[in-house]
Amino acid sequence: MLRGVLRYPSETSGWQLDNVDLGEHLDKYRDREVVLIIASVGKADKDKVTCGICRFVLDDAGECPRCKMMGEETARDIKARQDMREALFREVEEILEEGWEDSG
């Protein structure tokens, strides 16, 4: 007897009963006479959604708040490095301009 939450589509795009791929399971009985009894014993809990990038468990499908926060932090870090680089280039440019003025 198998018991669990019936889901479709599974990761393999077929029917899945908890961790059992029903396509693979039923394949064992191919070309045999069988009795299959399915009885609903209640409504299944809502499927958990996980972020495909960081694996954070989400309440609903959509933008991952953890990845969004990490993206914003990364953008701030990149912007700060760009600002530092621009300031350094301006400083070098000023030094070079002063050097040209002194030699002329």
C-alpha cells in the first residue's frame, strides 16, 4: 500500500506520491491485470516553494526576498567600488595635469 500526497507534475514531469514516482512504480506492473484503489483522505498541504537559486523556502511562488536582498547588497557594493575607482582616476588625472603644468 502506498500513502502520501499526490502531486503533478513532479520534478520528472509525471505523477508523484510523496517520494515515489508513480510512472516508475506502475511500470513494474505493465501488461498485468491489477486492481488500483485510490481514495482521497483529505486535502494536501500547500506545496512548498523553494528558490531555485538559494533554496530558501517561500510562502508563494515569486521573487525570493533573500536573493533580492543579496542582489541589492551586491549592487551597492559594485556602486561603491565604481565610485572609489572614479575618485582614484580623478586624483590621478589631477596629478598628471599638475605634472604637465609644472614641466611647461
